Amino acid sequence: PIDPNSMFKEGFLKSVYNEKPAEQVVTRFPPEPNGFLHIGHSKAIAINFGFARYHGGVCYLRFDDTNPEAEEEKYFTAIQSIIEWLGFKPFKVTYSSDNFDRLYELAESLIKRDGAYVCHCSDTEIKLQKGGETHGPRYACPHRDRPTDESLAEFRAMRAGKYKPREAFLRMKQDLQDGNPQMWDLAAYRILEAKHHRTGDKWRIYPTYDFTHCLCDSFEDISHSLCTTEFQLSRISYEWLCDAVEIYKPMQREYGRLNVTGTVLSKRKIARLVNEGIVRDWDDPRLFTLIALRRRGIPPGAILSFVNELGVSTALTNIQIVRFEQSVRRYLEQTVPRLMLVLDPIKVIIDDLPEDHYEEVELPFGKDPKMGVHSVPFTKTVYIDRSDFREIDSKDYFRLAPGKSVGLMKVPFPIKATTFEKDDAGLVTVVHATYEKPEEGAAMKKPKTFIHWVADSRERDSPFKVEVRSFNSLFKSENPDAAEGGFIKDINPNSEEIYPNAMIEIGLKEIRSRAPWPEDEGEKDVANKDAGLETVRFQGMRVAYFSMDKDSTGERPVLNRIVGLKEDSGK
Ligand code: ATP
Ligand code: MG
Ligand code: MG
């Protein structure tokens, strides 16, 4: 078992804490509400919420909603629900936009301190001002030296609607001599003719990330502002601005992003997969958005232990999908119950059993006796998987074939195949077998292999028919973006296999009534219900791990294959 807090006990996060052992740890997770979160974000969530929890502090969920053009209501709800699903409860849900008035006041104050000016340069001009090998040294903008009261008047005019977007913006007056581009008079406010989902038409000017983030951190008394390493260079402007307006300065520290290879995570690319009908939607189980992982049946605890296993440092972590799946598999192995499920059934008639033969065999739900047992019927007709039967036997084959016997899991005696029937297409439809019950006093020959099966029993409503969706990698290569013709040309044509006639034993009913599994995840899985998902996960013995998909109906459950039992199985 993995200690869910080991990442806070040593290494990067420990040293961050040691630098500033705060009496009250306060962190924040600050997503932009412009898309669904993906597996990479789970690291940021685990770090920020986990760090606070570990040190007895609190963590805000702060929507960084300063870009009204890209924001949509549905993302706010989706983000909140997925955080809850991961098992975290924000101390408070806040919005950068709640601070628009206060930010505006600080902008005026910065101008008055000669720390900002209104600039009218075009994008091209600004690029030139930054200097570079091809266009000479860095130089100051002509507006930089305008009097502060002129900038103040112009800033108010920007707010009042005198200018169109791009005609004016507020720039911080930093240090052009500094080697760090984050000190080259960054934009603080820009004009956007967009209605904001919370402040409506009140504002025509919106603060930038560089202006907003550090000040909102300060307003919320964030003790440790943890972000990804792309913001390493921004630490200087973060600190510069807090100092310039003389307010409390939180400590920013940067950790490495989590990247998963063999898939795409960018919003634009996933949008294209959805729009072109390559996947069902943003929650298609082949994707690595968090709503997709949830739909596929990955338990939230497995995602957290994966992040914890990887540990945290400043290095970028590139992880292959198989490595993630290993981690999920280890987690499921220890937590979910076992059932018998047949993906592609063939009927087996045990000819020498009486028509009405009925007995019950007891099946444990797992190795751990605490998981309990259940009974399933055993009758004259059973179904086994097509892959467990061969028309022609061979010496090195140990499952069912004419003349060969095999054990049915937990059934007292083996069965031996005699003959079989085929349809016009040459597909085996029925296998005939005999029950190998030894004569009184004779010893039973123990079969080499036991296979899974489900019985035909009308009394017990067995089997349940289900549709199974088995997923393989959505892309053929490890780096879809580098594929010739781009990621869209790298789609794996066999990324989904459907088994429309799969059958499952009656234990499904019981595990549905006892869900969620693992039981201690009950609270987190409340969020599954909101998403229309029933939290049912199990191991189909000898097959794979499965969950119940949201496309399930009363008559027809749809199961998702979460991961195989071993690496590569099912591919
Ligand atoms: P993307 O570029 O994938 O859209 P983002 O950084 O723009 O992601 P935000 O909504 O700003 O998305 O992310 C919220 C928080 O999650 C930020 O603190 C960001 O640094 C962090 N985060 C985003 N992606 C990752 C990742 N791959 N690994 C770890 N943390 C991440
Ligand atoms: Mg961002
Ligand atoms: Mg973004």
C-alpha cells in the first residue's frame, strides 16, 4: 500500500515548507475556467489541496476568470465537481473577478507611484522594443516617460470607453536593464469588448494574468503559491508587483508539470477530436481529461496514488500511458471485487447433466475475506469465452478442445468437450461436453486450468447480457504531435472494440447494491452521481477490470474496460 502523503514528507514539497513553516498554510488551485481539466491538472490539485491538508491548512479554489472571451459556465461546474470527486473540498470558492474593484484601485495606485503608464504601441512595435538578434537592442517605449497624471487620465479614459481594443493598455514600469523578459514592462490591463459572466458590462478593461495572479494570492493571504515551472521566470514580476504596491508578498515556488505521452491534452486538439466525431465527447474514455478518466472507471484514489508515486520535483515528468495504467491496476487489484464475465460467449451444453440440473457454487468476491462471498447457479448450459475453446486440440493447449477437459472456476468437477456445432459462417455456436464426475471412490483428475463461465438459469436471471467497450490507445505513436500529417493522422483505427453480446454473472446485482467500491471512497463518489455515473467497478476474472458506463440503461448495462489484468492484455 502506498502512503498517500509521502510526497509531502520529503523532497521538493518538504523543502518548500521548510523555507516558510507557516502557522497557517494557505494554498490555492487557480484554474482558468476555459476548458475541462486533464490528468496533468490532477498533479496541481493533489499538490495544492494535499499540501494544505497535510499541514493542517486550507486551500482555495480560485477561478482565474480574467479572460471573459474564453470562459463558459459549464467549465466552472465541471471543475468544481471533479475536484470534489478527487476527494478535496475547497476552503472557499473564489473568483479573480471578485477583486476587479480592488485590482483597479491598485492599478491607479501603481500609476500614481510612477510604476505604470498607458501605452499606445502596436504589437509589432512592442516586439521591436524587446530587442533581439535581428532587430537590435532593447529600448523604452515613447509613452514610458509621460507624466503620471496623464497616464492616470488615460487609464480612466480606457475604462470609460474612449479606446477600442489594442488602442491603449496599461504597462508596468519595471526594469528594462534586467535580463529577464518578465521585467520588460509587462501589460497590466487591456481593453476587451466582452461581457463578463460575473461582472457583465461593468468593465471594458481587464487585468492580465501577470497583474492579477500575485495580487489575488496576496489578498487571500496565500502562504505558499505553488505553480508549474513555466512560471519560474515570472517569479520576479510577481514579487516586483507586490513590492511596488506595498502589500503582503506570498512565496511562489515552481514544480515540474506532469505530461502524459501517447495522447494529446491540449484543449484545441481535444476539441478537434470531438468535433470530427473521432471520440464521443470530452469524457470519452480514451481521452485523458479527468472527466474521461472518471467515466472510464478509474478510481479517484488511483489517480492520487499515481501522482504521489511519481513524487514532486522541479523536473518535467513525461509519463507513458502504460505507466499510469500500471498504477491504476495496482490500485484496483487491492480494492475491487471479482466477478465472472464472458466477453464473447459460446454455449456449452453438458449433455450428461439432467435438463433441470441446478446447483449453487460459492464464489468469493476477492482474496480478502472481508469482501465476502456470493453464490452463482451452475446448470446444464453454461457460456464460456470463445478464446477458451479450440476446434483442434494440441499438446501445449490446456483449455477446452474436443477430447480435452478443463475446470470451470469453483465447479466441483471438470467438463470434457466431445463435439461442436458451427453456423454457416463457420463460427462455433455450441460445444457439447460431459461432466467428469468420477465414479464413487475414484479419484478426480485435477484440471490444469480453470476457466471463467456463466450459467444459463432462468430462475436466477442468469446471465445478464451486457455490452462491453474495450479501449486501446487512441493514437498509434508515443508522440502523436510529431506524426506525419499531425496527431489527426495518428489515430489508431482499433482504439475501441465492442463486445455486444458479453455476459456477466448475477454477482453484478450484489456489487451494484453494495457500491461504491472501494467502500471508503463513498464520499468522493458522490460526485459520480452528479455526473450520472454509477460507481461500479470489478475485476472480470481472467479478463480485465471493468466499470459501468453512463450509457447503461436498466435493460442493458454498458461496461468499460478500465485496464487489463496485465500490461498489454486486450490489445
Ligand atoms: P493547459 O495549458 O493544459 O490549458 P493551463 O496551465 O492553461 O493548462 P490552468 O487552468 O491555468 O491551465 O491550470 C490551473 C493550474 O494547473 C495551474 O496552476 C497550472 O500550472 C496547473 N497545471 C496545468 N497543467 C498542468 C500539468 N500538466 N501538470 C501540472 N500542473 C498543471
Ligand atoms: Mg494557465
Ligand atoms: Mg490555459
